[in-house]
Amino acid sequence: SKRTVARMSGRRQGGAGKAACRRLAERLGCCMFPTQEMQWRAGSGSIEFTRVGQRTVAQRARAQSPLRLLLPGNHGSASWAYTGSHGGGLVDGDCLDLRVRVGNGAVAMLLSQSATKVYRARGGDGVSAQRLHATVEGDGLLGVVPDALCCYAGSRYVQEQALVLSPTASLVLCDWLNAGRCAANERWAFDRYLSRLVIFRGDEQILHDSLLLDPAHGVLAARLGRFESLATVVLTGPLVDAAAAALGDEISAAPLSRRADLVCSASPLPGGVIVRLLATDSERMSQALRHVLRFLPDLLGDDPWARKF
């Protein structure tokens, strides 16, 4: 699909960020500088995080239904934003399109209230979609750590994420997919899942990662075997490079065992690491992700999961 993976006005971006956006747009065949009418359609939203004194604040936030944005307080210096949708999930035709700007020195987290449910498509070529475009300036840090995505039987889902980082910015990103409503015998029963992740550091593309799960290529439940949860974690930048190095060493040194309930791999990324995980159930994956991201509360000054689980 050549539909835009990211949309953001270049009005507030520096030259490097704007050039990277245009380069990304050219590669993907999309328009990244839409008109005002295109920006504020249903499901669109934007947040700007700014450093004020010793704290980060959400200077501007706007969302069009069905997208919801919640900005709770916390005990740390970072700013948190929780995304959600009216109706408790994504129905056929929903497209949530969020643009985020993190200013120099700001520390921001994007989370979700709970697992995102994707309901059955009505037929034809209907699809539910989410898009994220983010720029992180200066020494800023952005964490994108939503809960799992749960695609119901017969659903079709597309996810596109594009992030532009300054040379000294940091990123923590987690992408987590569950098998579906296994208790209702809906195990990897969706019609299509497509995820694309593109990360630029300045003008250099450091990651282009895509995942397509389509039963047209073989029965998904048979292909994924005993596993019911998969996730990808990306760490890059000076604020997380020590944690990334330690995590890569830990996974590389871990012994392999037959029919393990958790399988992990780590690959180097410029200034960081990309980790892929498979687990036999959602609870095991949740535990593994908490372990992988155990350094985050110290960076944030508070634990976003302490009162959630």
C-alpha cells in the first residue's frame, strides 16, 4: 500500500527533520505535508511535548473522535499520554492517525489504556488502521509502549509507524501482537495483519521493518505453532544505549532450550538494539516485556505499570 505512513507539517521541524520526512515520503510514495483539511479528519490527533524547567509537559494536544488522548499526572519528570478509542476498539473503516513532536530535552511516553481490539471486517476490502508519525528533537526521549493488539477473527489491520530522530535523540518502542480471543477459539484467525516501521536518525534511515501475516500464505495457527504472542522492541539513542548493550549481551548469553515458553533474539541497531520475542501466552510475554523495559522507570522517575498490573 502506498497510503501515507506519516503526516506532519514541516512548519516546526528543523532542516534535517524536514529533509528526512521528504525522503521517507519519496520512498513510500506518500504525501507527508497534507492540507489543514486532511490533517483534522476523523481519528486524527497531535501532541507536542516540551521541556519546562525540570519537567516535560504536553504543550498542545488535540484529538478527533474516535481517537482519545488522556494526559494523567505522575510522580516523575516525564509526560505520559494514553491513547484509546471511543467504543473500546477499532471497527472496520477506523483509521487513527497520530502525530507527535518531542522537543529538545523532553521525555515523553505514549501508552494505551488496555489492549487494542480490532473487530471483524464487514467484507470486501475493509480494514482498520493506525498510523503514527513522530519527531524527536535534540536530546529528547520518546517511549512508545502500548499494550498488546488483539485482532478478532475476520479482522484486517494495517499499522504504519514513521519516526524521525535527531542525531542525539533516544527512542524506546514496543510493538506487541496477541493471537486473538483464544478462549473463544479465535487463534490467529484474523484475515490480514500488516505492520511497517521506519526510523530515521537525521537523514539516515536506520530501520525499515515490515511484518505481514496473511492466511493466504499458509494457515497462521499452523505456522506460528504453540506461540500465542509476539513482540518487537527497539532501543536506540544515548539515553538507552547502556540498557541496549546490556540487553543484547543478556539475550546472546542466554542458553537455548527445547520447547521454551519464551524465545528471544537480539540484533544490533545503530546506537541500540532490536529485540524480537515469541511467547506461548500473553501473560508470559507481559512478564518478558516488563523485564526488557525494566530500566524505563528510572528514566521516567515513575513506573507507568506499577498501578496497572
